[in-house]
Amino acid sequence: MATTSMTTYTSKLIDGPLEGKTVSTAFLDSGDPRPRLELRAASGGKHYLYVRGSASETEYASDDPSGSLPSAVAYRYVETVFD
């Protein structure tokens, strides 16, 4: 099996207006999960601000090159910003 580089992880929105939703999110260039997410509302004219929580999950074997990267990270709702 070929080894691939992980470039995304699952962001779990654990509260707020998007509670229970998940979003595929790209890692920062440094390889770290993003500290905050700004997600545009479907109705337009506003977006939701979420910040990284302390919970994360890793689903890789310890000898996998992606073993130190999280496969999922929890994000908490902060505010709705109107455009």
C-alpha cells in the first residue's frame, strides 16, 4: 500500500447553530489544525466563527507517518458575524 500525506482533517462543530455538523478542513502549512474556522451561512449575509477546542481524535497506527496528526478536531461556537 502506498503511503499518502494527510492534508485534511474532520472539524466537528460541537455547539452553536451548526452543532453536530462536520466539515473537512485543511491543515495549516505548519501541519497544525486551524485555530479558528469562519463558516459562511447558507442563507448568506453572515458567517459563524468557531474556535478549536481541546478535544481531538487520532485514528492512525503509531508507525503511520500521519500518526502525529489528528483525524478529527472539535470546534466550539463563538459568534455570528453579519456582513
